[in-house]
Amino acid sequence: MESVEQKHANYVDYGLPLSRRCFALSLASATIGIAGCRVGPDFLRPKPPPLSSSFHQASVDPAMAEICSVDPQIARWWTYFDDPILHELIGFANQQNLSVREAYLRIAESRAQLGLSRSQFFPQFNSTTDSLYRRNSENINQIASQNSQGSFMNFSNGIDSSWEIELWGQLARGVESANASLMGQYESLNDIRVTLLADVATTYIQIRVLQQRLLIAQKNLELQKQTLHIVQSRQESGLVGQLDQSEAESNVAVTSASIPPIEQELQTSLYRLTVLLGETPTGRFVLTDGFGELPMAVITNISPGMPAELLTRRPDIRKAYYDVMSANALIGVAVANRYPQLTIRGNISVEARDLNILYTGNSIAHTVGPGIKWNFLNFGRLKRTIEAREASHQQALVRYEQAVLNAVQEVESALVEFLRQKERVIELERVVEATNRSVEISLARYEQNLITFDRVLDAQRSLATAQGNLATARGDVLFAIVKAYKALGGGWEN
């Protein structure tokens, strides 16, 4: 009894006509090509630029699994502020922001492109149906058979197919590039999230700072009005001249004039926040608590010795990594175009001049066979295409290195800003405390005719400036915290 393999061998060698044996041989060659041969350079992990020892250079690699073991709190860094309103705003932004929606649509586009690249591995089929009237040339009919007709109807219905055989890995390289592009789009989405959440937090903090500055200006205005009342009483009693009253009125007017710009900036920041939340910037959006306190971060320090794995969380670095991978694969696609391309084409159809006999056995026609295309004489076009792909790959490598350096610079700058702003807040708190005492003492002494009104004005103006600077500095500390976590790639989860 013959084995299955022997029966198959006999069938291929003797039972099939030459065209079908060519098809079987091409199919086997395609299988070998898919399994092995890929021209062009294989992907090598890009090396980051030299970093300082504190960043542990060797571990900077977005593809490493260790990125999942970093502090999970970095993905939800805003919880350190212990502010329910901020937490709610960030939730709204994640769901409604239009840039996030657009990024999701780009992912859908890239996923479709990947599916398109994968579909190139399989045969392509097209169905055709024709109903044509034809009249032959009389001169043709003179040399044609006597049975030929001068005019007739031709009906046909069939399926055309073509299959590009993967010999040099060009299709696999295309899938590799499309897959890397898709992964890069996911990282672009993560990068948008990082920036979005940082912008929401920064804008929210800015609103709180402006509310504090507005509250400070209003309190100082009330204090200065009380001082003006005192001066007016003393002037009516003849204890002081008109100059003191004029200066007190001027002081009140200056403080009053400083309030509208703060209110304008506050409303502008509220509009900016609504856009980040994916809403129309209308006046209806307000923070219901009026003059809320600045969110106070539970964290008291950010260690400057953060490991380099945190930098690998940055989506822009990971995006640059996948860009290198995609550009490398496209080199292989360009190289494969220099070699012969094998395509199997086939057609099966029914053709007849009479519609009644179209679907009978005698109407069947078919063709099958391989075709080879080789751009062996292209005057350097393919060579230049390869050179362009290689240059594009080198550009992607440079962008990857630049992304790493930018990450280090942003982390270091944010940490320095955090530490220095904390020191500034401590000093400004001392200034405000001292200036408060100065205002109380100067006003008491003025009422006792021990000093002139100039000393009172100077003290009150200094107090307003010091309190405004302190509110701004406290906001700057919080801004620095946001910058640090943004620089560390916080705001998304693996």
C-alpha cells in the first residue's frame, strides 16, 4: 500500500499538468520565504546617549520589562495633592478631552494599516461580470474562420486572483514597520495623557493661586480703606493735613486697580480649563468653592536620585524607540525591491455568446501561472530609495537620543526648581510675618503722631507685595511637583 506522501508525490508529478505543477512549486517557495529569508538589517536596540552615573545609563531602554516595577503611584501622581476637585477634573479630562479622542482615532487608523499590511500575505480575489457587444473588423473576418461572426454578444463571469510570493521578506518587513507604527501611536496617546493631566493640574493650581491673590488684594483693600477712614478722621480733627488723605486715597485706588487684571486672568484660566475638559469655554464654568485653598501635596520631597527606569516610562522616549524600529523595517522593504518579485496569477470564468449556455461545462475557461517582475535596470532609483530609508533610520536614532537627553534635562530642572522654590517659600513666610508686624506697629505709631503717614503706606504696600509673592511661590512649588512627575512620565499606566 502506498503511503500518503507517496500518493501525494505521484499526484503532483504525474497527475497535474505543467501549469499546476509550477503553481505547487511556487507555493512551496512562498512557504520557505515566509519562514526564513528577510533582506535588510535586523532591528538592534538603540543605545541611549551617555548619562551621568545617577541615572544608571545601562538600564534606559523602553522595551525592558522592568518599567512595570517602578513606583505605581507615579501613574496617579495627582493623588499626592489630596484634592478631590483636582481628582475629579482629571477624570473628566481623561474622558472628554478632544486631543485624547483624536489620538484614539489615530490608533484605529494605524491598526487598520497593520491589518492591510498583514493581508498582503494572502491571495487577492476579484469577481468580474461582463456583458459586451462586439463587432469584428471585416478585414479580420476575411482571414478568420468561416464560422466567425461579424458581430455578437459576449457574456462572462469569473474570478481573478493574484498572490505575491514572499521571497525576500518585504511583506514581513512591512508588517514589522506597521506594527511598530501602531505601538508608536499608543505611546503618542500616552504622551498626550501625560501632557494633558499636567496641563489640567497646572491650570487648576494657577486658578487657586489667582484666587488667593485676589483674596489678598481684597483684604489689603479693606485694610487700606480702614486706614483711609482713620486718616479722614484725623484730617477732620486738624491733626494731619490734606496730603495724608490724598496719599491714603491714592493707595486705595492703586489696590482697587490691581483687582480687575487678576479677575481677568482668573476667568481666562477657567476658560482654559474648560477646553482641557473638552467643553465650550463659557462663563458658566466656575469652581463652586469660590476662594479655595491651594492643594497641598502630601509629598515633602522628591529624591534627585530616581533610577533611570523611571525615564523609560516617558511615552515620548518609547515613541522614539518604536520610530527607530519602524524606520529600520522600511530599509528591508526597500532592499527587497531590488530582487525579483514572484507573483502567481490565476483566473477561472465562464464565457459564452449565448446567455442560456453560460453556466455549462463547455463555457469554463481558466488560466494559472507565475509571473516575475525584476527592476534590474532602474538607473539608481532603488539604490537612492535605500539610501533615503537608511538616512531616515539615522534620523530616528538621533531623535531617540535627543528624547533621552530632554528627559534627563527636564527631570533635573524640575527637581532643582522644586527644592529652590521650597526654600523661597520659607523665606517669604518670614517676610510676610515681619511685614504684618510692621503694618500693625506703624499704624499704631501714626495714630500716636510718632511717625509720618509715609511709613504706614510703605508698610502696607510691602505687605501686599509680600503676600502676593508668597501665594505665587507656593504655587510655584506645586508647579514644580507637576513638572517633575510629567518629566518622569507620570500620568498613564502600563
